[in-house]
Amino acid sequence: MPTGLKASSSPIQISASVTETAANTLTSEQIDLTLNVLDNEVFVVTQINLDCDAPDYAAAGTSTAVDATVSTTSRTSVGSIADQNVLGSANRQIIVGATDAGVAFDREDPLFSALEMDYLGIIATNNAFLNIVGTNNGNVKQVRARIYGFRATASSSVYAALVQSELLSA
């Protein structure tokens, strides 16, 4: 258990999905966590599973991709795990050379917390965001997400620090 927190629920799963509004257009969906802010409740994320649609196969010399993330705050780009407010990301791409042959690659980081860690991240505000964007696709793409974790309560000082840190990471 993270220091300064006390579990207030059993493990739970939250599912969500988002479809691009147009092909190759960043689209985000707000995931309501229904936290009780009066009791300084936070959501401790222990695992994330992102399932992206496959990218379209394009013409020779044109690579395609689908990128998705789960973030703690709203984003103006899909981002990556290099960004402070991104808890998990997935990428599917087809790399095409000058000939008409392509190679597919999939990547999802991280799936679950490392054995020596209790959690992937803590969401202190009342929602998370599921983001998707395609590159060089002819069709709109969708991502489906399942977020595993539990609710916990924090002391006033810990809660204030978590909220401030989350909002400043936007």
C-alpha cells in the first residue's frame, strides 16, 4: 500500500473506449472515476490494458500507426510514457519500406506494476482520459481500455499534494 493512503474499496476494473472523430485526429474520452473528494479519495492504478485497432496498410513507402494513452489530465497530444501525466500507452504500427512489404509492430507500456512496486500511478482528480490518434490511416480507429485499481483515502496534506502535482503535470 502506498504510504499515506488507506484502501477504501476492493480491487475494481473500469472499462472505456474511444473512437477517433475522423481518421488521424486526436480524440479523447473522459473516464469518470466517481471519487469522493470530500473524503480525500484517490484512485490507485495497479494495471492498465489498452487494445488498439490495427493500423491500415498503406501504399509502398507509407508507414501507418495507431497510438493510445491513458492520462490523468486532458491532453493536446496523445503523449507517451515520457510524459508525467501519462500512466500507460500503446502503439501499433506498420513500417513500410520503398517496396510494397510492411512489418507490423505492437507495444504497450506498462501493462502492470513491477513486482517491487505497489502501483502504476495515483489519480487524485475525479477522472482520467483515454486518448487515441492514428497516423496515415484511411479509416477511423478505436481503442478499448481496462484500468485496474482500487479507491483509497489520503490525509489532507497528502491529498492536497497529489492534486497539485497532478494538475501541474498537465
